[in-house]
Amino acid sequence: MAQTIDHIVDPNDPSLTSEMVQFPGNAGNVSAYVSRPKDGKNLGTVIVIHENRGLVNHIKDVARHFAKDGFAAIAVDCMGRIGGSDKWNGSDEATKEIQKVTGDMVAEDLTAALNYMKKQNYVNGKIGVVGYCWGGGQSLNFATKCKDLNAAVVYYGRVVSYLDQKPRCPVMYHYGTEDKSIPLTDVERIRTAYPQAPIYTYAGAGHGFNCDQRTSYDPQAAALARTRTLEFFARYIAAAAGGTPPPSEGPTP
């Protein structure tokens, strides 16, 4: 069963192995939070891209939720090149500083994370990526650049600047109809650019509807989007629990 995002997974959950790790990147070491089923084998990997406040506790919890559902999750600190997320501590200043981080920087650091995870003995070599808010745009950015991705998911990301590029893997999109940051006209532009992609809108949901730390949190929209995301990842990167993948929703982009 899909885990809903209306509770926190204990950072010390005994069924999981959760820890901060470091690995080499193009511009020095990259930091990330990894969470996985403690005894899991042959796991699909989910790379988690944080919002514009950095690798905060909420994003680590998102990674643990994916681990509870049978994936190996790695949440990358994409602010590492500007001092690291801990320096900004999820503050408003973080949302300003993260503008210094370019899409190419993110793609390089995520590629380093992908290569790190492929070396682990508990994974199956299939990789998905999911991003939220700022990270949603970076999820599509990475999908257009990385040939080794098997699936990507965008949560209310600003992606219009990437629509002239072709993703190298299937991509799923989630947007709220009341999102003041991402107008529905932008969603329609995505539909036009990628007519075969699964693109979902959630009536009444605003920006950040998946984050239970925001006033815009919408538990019903979050649960439905999560179920769809887990089915998508089960199809393309496979969860440890196995089972029969859901039927295809049609051709992929």
C-alpha cells in the first residue's frame, strides 16, 4: 500500500537504513541523504530533488517514505556548491541563494548521485527522479540531459524553459489548479509539447500541495499524486516488493 504524506517516518525507523553520505562530484564532494529498506535487495532507486529551501527535514522524510515503499531513495543537497543547505537552514535567504545554482550544476551533481547509487549492492540499476517546486523544474531538466534515467516525475515545477528539449525517459507531471506560481496556461503548454505524457491536475490544490509543512498542503491531492507516482515508478524502475506493474497509461514521450 502507498504511504501517505500526512505523517512523519521516524528517522530511526528500525526497518530502514537512513544516513547522510558523500561522494565525488565534478566540483568537489556531493552530500546526500540516503534511505532504504534495511534488508532490501534489487531495489529501484529514486533520486529526490528538494524545493528552493534546500535539503530540509521534510525532504529527508519524503526520501524515507519512498524507502518504506520499497525503493532506495537518495535526496541530493543541490546547494552544496554554495555552502550547503545547512548553511541556509531552510530560510527565506535560501530561496534567494539557490538562484545561483544553475541547471547544469544540478545535472552534474545528480549524475554523481546516480553513479554513486549504481555502485551499491542493494540496487537493480534502474533510476527514477522526482522533484518538488524548484526541484520539479530540475527533474525535467535532468530528464532531458541524462541518458541513464528510466523515469522522472515533476511536482509543480516551472518547466517551460525546458519544453524545447526532448526528455530521454518517460515523465509524469502533477499540478494544482489553484497554483499561483504555475498558471494552468503553462500546464497546457506542457500538454502541447509532450502530448503523450501523463499530466495530472488536482482541483483546488495550490502550489506545494504535497508538502505537509506548508499551509497549501492538500492531503487528498498529495495522496492521489503519490499513488500515481508510485505506480509510475513501479512500472519503470520496480519496487523491491515486486508484484505486477500496473498497465501502461499509453505511449511515453
